[in-house]
Amino acid sequence: MPRTLAALALAALATTACTEPLAPSAQATTPVRFALSLDAHAFLPGSTVSVEVWNQAALAARARSGDCVIGRSAAGEEIICPPGVTYQPPPEPERFTFTVDELAHGFAIAALSIGRGEAYEIAIGGRAADGCNHAGANARGVADRDEITLADLDVYQTTMACRPAG
């Protein structure tokens, strides 16, 4: 794992800067349906929230390159990996977008990229209720059935120093 905050931030950029689409699982003949609920009050009213779904293949690809760091400067991009690790951009996750109003009533997604018996990770994120920070929630597991309920997910929030308006 990267040992500094800067390396961690660059690694996060590496996982979001990929251009290869997420290939549906070979096992996914019908989508796995996820019913999710979380505290919508944690998000800025009127904003949108994104939901990313990572399948088992994407999680494995992300893990293989997780110790690599991408640096960007005026000179260009440089990818630095530990000895023996070759960087391979992971596929893009399956993405969904919801309004905060939709979150308040619970929401569901049908993930075409997840096959039954396959590991998954779901990342939910958007603008926090204070209008400055980021709020989000994560869920990980194995799709052991066709319909999975993820109730009352814990929402986290970043704590940046926000300037007051005006």
C-alpha cells in the first residue's frame, strides 16, 4: 500500500482514470439486483449521487496494480510500480446515477457485470450536505443470491476545511 497521503491520492487517480469498459461477468446470465438504503440527509439536497459497481475481475485487476503510483506533471505522466509489478489499468466499473430524493426512498440497481457467486464492491459517493465535503458509503461481499439487500449503509464524510460563503 502507498505509504504517503500523496501516493494514496495518486493511486486513487489511477483507479478513476481508466478507459477500458467493465466487461460483464461470463457467469452473469441475469443481473444481480441490489436494494440499497442509506441516510440521504448526509448528501446535498438537489444533487446527484454516483454508484459504482466493481465485479470480481475488476477487483482483481485493481488489486494487481494497487501498489503502483501515477504521477502527473508538466513533463507528462509517470507510472511507478514496485519491483515485479506491472501496471495494468483496471476496467471501468459499472456506473449508475441517482438524485438525493431517490436515495431518500431507498433505491435499487441491477448489476449486469456481477454473476452469482462472484465478489463485488459497491461505492456510493456525492457532495456532502454541507456543500463542501464528499459523502459516501461502501459495500463488499459475494453475490450469493439474485437479490441482495444492503440496508442502512454507514455513510462517511471527508473533513476538508471549507470556506464560508460570502
